[in-house]
Amino acid sequence: MALAVRLRRGLSAGLSLAVVVPMLVACFAEPSPHDAVSEFLVGWQSGDYAAAADRTDGDPKVVRKALEDAELQLDAASIRFSLKGLSTSGDNADAQFHVQVDLGDNSPIWQYDNDLPLHLVDGRWKVRWSPSVIHPELHQGQRFAVKVTPEERQPIEDRNGDPLQRESTLYLAGVYPARVKDPVGVCERLYQLTGFAQDRLLSRIRSAPPQEFVPLVTFGAKKYAQLLDRLEEIGPDLTIEKASQPLGPAQPVDIVGKVGAITAETMQQLGGPQRAGDTVGQGGLQKAYQDQLTGSTGTAVITYDLKTGEQVAELAQWPGRTNTTSVRTTIDKGVQQSADFAVGGGTPAVLVAIDGPSGEIRAVASQNMNQERDALAGRFPPGTAFSIVAADGLLAAGLDPKQKLPCPADRTVGGARFQHAQAQTQTPTGQAPTVTADFAQGCATALASLSRRIGAGALAQAASRFGIGGDWQLPLRSFSGSVPAGGGDAAKAKIIAGQSVRVSPLSMALVAGALSSGTWRPPTLVTSPASPDTSSDVTPAEPPRPVALDPETLPKLRALMRAGVTSGTASAAAAPGEKVYGISAAVSYTEKKHQRNLSWFIGWQGDLAVAVLTETPNPAASAQIAGQFFRSARTAA
């Protein structure tokens, strides 16, 4: 990092000289004052302060130090000049010039105009030296300083404006410039501890207001505890101050994302104007909306009295970027608490709850699984939970839910074998079960046999109506699902039985939401700002349009979902008398040579639609979690 900064500064100075030197040197020659102006400004600009001092009437040591101090106090990446005019009257002359100071670290360019008074000394033109040569408002006994005012990080909020983070303590290691005796030593020790470039830390000290605390490095509580002894060894020059900020994520923690202090590594990765005391999102929405949540630092150039350390004048001021904003999500804290309670057992599980009429995500809960990677972006086989999507196409093709359809333990369709542990070739009354009963029981063998009743195109269209494989997206990683081509009966059967399909819990929650409201809608997680990249010239893609389900098919689909709870494998999702709709599925498959057993539930109660996924051989586990969620959410409402 230090090398990069030094290289940038060297290039800046070299480029400016390439422009200025030919103009000044080629145009002017003694005995006019032109050579004096040229050599003074070029020497100052290039850092050859001895050459610049030689063209003044001041003490060379005093002039050299004043010019060098000005660059250090401004932490200037480069200083450039352009001559605007030159007038001569006898033994006196005056040059008008324009100054551009790059304050570095992506800070503003400070521009101002000044006059350069000259007079003849023993037949040679000299600059009349005083601090006002550097800036018209800089006087003897004064110095520059650059005051920075970082913008506080904005919060991430739930749909009601309540914050989705907790207060955390940061530890700021820094100095008071006027009090520090060995700034070089402090910066060297901090570099050894943190990797922050020593020259940049030192520049921060030299350019800061002398009486104000200058944070150099920020630590979280854990890192601070690890380094406390070594920080204390640095001695009284180093001061530790505490800062309380709302950085700890509340649930859903993986969705909100953690926030950490800037480190040397993250500063290199971000490549921006971050400083110690700044924070960076390390995941979730905190990372996705980093630019909106954190504003640029406000900057001011100020003069201070060297004796008292008090401010004299503010020469220039630039406010921080004002387009920072909080991030308003669709998460509902009450619903989230119910979801967290429901998955609170030891079984690995995720639950996604959405508002059916809007598609807004109300809660994402997890236990020993990741809310973003697994709940939003996971790629899992849904098993017969997917059959409700296929049923949309099958019903449109004329399938009668009351049709008798045996549920054998084993069946081959087009060469593909399907099995169902709880085989039911006939009901207690001696009749074969109906299609509705097969759906309610998640009978893969019966459902797979229906592949002969539907074409591959109709299956694909049904999946599309429910957003499976669509191009909807969120600010975080997400997966809309994938359905393979269903050419023959075997391929179609595997789709209906949910074996070759891959979905995320979010995509299945949207299926439940579509069935509850009658219209599929793309998911929404953030309502403001519209995009995590508002500064980009790229216009965010328009979300897919809502898709209304067939009003003739919809009641039949809902009846199938209701049967799943009243007489099927999803009965654990509702106590007697509770109007819950849903289906369950048990899935066993091999992933990376490991056997995985999944339990699914998708369904709804009122406007809340959910998908629950658990990793367990217990097929009723997800329905049980859904039932706990519905009861808790209803009580809290």
C-alpha cells in the first residue's frame, strides 16, 4: 500500500512538471522576473525546495522548511501551478498564479489563486518571502491542517423502520498530534501489529489538527483483546478510545451481514478513501450496500496557531457525500422472531416466509445452515413438494383430482425407477386412492406415472408460471430454480417427482405465495434504495412481471394443498381447526458421494407463505417447524 501511494505521488508530480516546465522555461529569460517565477514554482512543485528557496530573499533553511511543512501538513499527493499573469514596475514585479493541491486518498482538489511578489536584489529577481506566498491567508506562526469528518454508517432497517443491528464497541487506537513525542515510533509499531502502511499513518498525524484525537487503527472487541498487551507496550503516545456503533447484526444475521473495522487487507481490496475508524460490510446487505450505507469523509483545510493550537481560519471545506441512506428491508421483526423460534431445535433447518400478496420476504431463519447460501441461493431437489407445480400443468391438461390412482411401493416409468415407502394400492374401504390422496401423501410412484398425461412443454410452462428458472434476482445471492428438458416419459416423471429439479427454499416459498394469493410475484428483500449500485451507469434490470394463475385451476391446486394438511404427510403443520394449506416431501439423494436426507414443507396460513427445509431423515420435521411458526406468528400478530 505504501509503495502504491508513493508511486502515485511521484507520477502526479512528474506529469504536472511535464506540462508546466516547457511553458515556463521556454518563454522566460533573465533579466526579467520570468526565470525567478519559473524556478521557484518548478522547485516547489517538484519538491526541490532548495532550488525554490534560492529564488527567494528569505533564509534558505526557513523557506525550505516552510514549503516542505506545507506539503506534509496538507498530506498533498501533488501540487500544481499555472501562471495567469505577470506585471513589472521598476524593481518590483507581481506574478498571478493558480494552485491545485491534490489532498490525496480520493479527497478533493483544493484550488485557489495567489500572488507572487518579486523584487530585484543585487540585480537578480527574488521572490519576497513570507508564508502568504504559500497561501494568501497563511501567516507567520501558523500552520495548515486537514480536518476530516467521517460520516456515520447508516442502519439497515426492517419494514417498520426498526434497526436490524445491535450496538457494538470499537476500539480506536490513535494519537493527539500535539502531545505525541515519537510519531515515527508509534507508526512503526502499529505497522508491525496491523500491516497498515507506516508512511500513511505518519502522514495522518502530520496533517491532522494538532489538538484533536486522530484515529489510526480500529479494532473490534476480539482483536483488541488479543493485541491489548502489545498496544500497551507502545506507551503513552498511543491513546485508545471507545466508540459505540450499531454494527452487530440482529436476525437474520446472514442476510443483514456483519460489519468490521477497516484492516490493511480490506483497504487494499476496496481501494477507496477508507480511514481508521471506518467500517466495512463483510457480508449480506452490509456488504451489498456498502457505498450507500457509508458516506465519504467530509474534508476541510484549516489554519492553526502554532503556539496555542487553536483554529485560526477555515480556508476550504467539502462536505461528505450526502447520498448515504439507510437500507429499508421487507423483513418483519415479529415474523422473524417467530421463524427463529420455530427453527430453534438442533436439526439443521432453514425457513423462508414471504407475504403472499406482495412477494416481500418477511423472515429468513436458520439453524446450523446459512440464510443466504442455503435459504436464498441453495440448490436442492424438492422431491414431491414440486408436484404441486407439475399439477398446475396436469390439471390444465384435464387431470381429474378425483381419479383413482394406486400408489405402489415400486414403479418404473419409461425405464426410470421410482419408490415410495408408504405404499397404498387401496384405501381402507377397498378402493384405490385418488390423485388428491396421492398428492397429499407425496406418493412418488403414483405421481411419476402421470408423466404420460402431460407434454414436456406444458411442464416447462407450469414451472415458468411459478417463477422456477426465472431471471428474478435479489441484492444477495439467490437461485430461482432449474428444470431440465423433459423429453421422454422418464425425464418428465423425474420432473413431476422433483428428482431432477433443483430449487431454493426461497423459490418454493414463492410457489406457496402464488397459490395463496392467486398470483406469482418476484421476491423483494429491499424496498429502499432501489439498487445497491446507485452510482453505476448501468440501469438495474426490471423484475419479471407478476403472473396470475388460471382461475379455473387455482381452486383445485388449493384443494390439493389443503388435503396435504388435513389427510396427508403435512398434518403436523396445523392443529385441528387451523386453516393451513401445505404439502410435505421426504428426499434422499447423493451429493458429492454423501447421502443427504431432506424434509420439505411448503404452504401458507393467511397471507404468510413459507418453505421449510430440514436435513433429517424424519419426513415430518419440516411440517412440525411450519406448525410452530404459524402458531407463534398468529399469537404475535
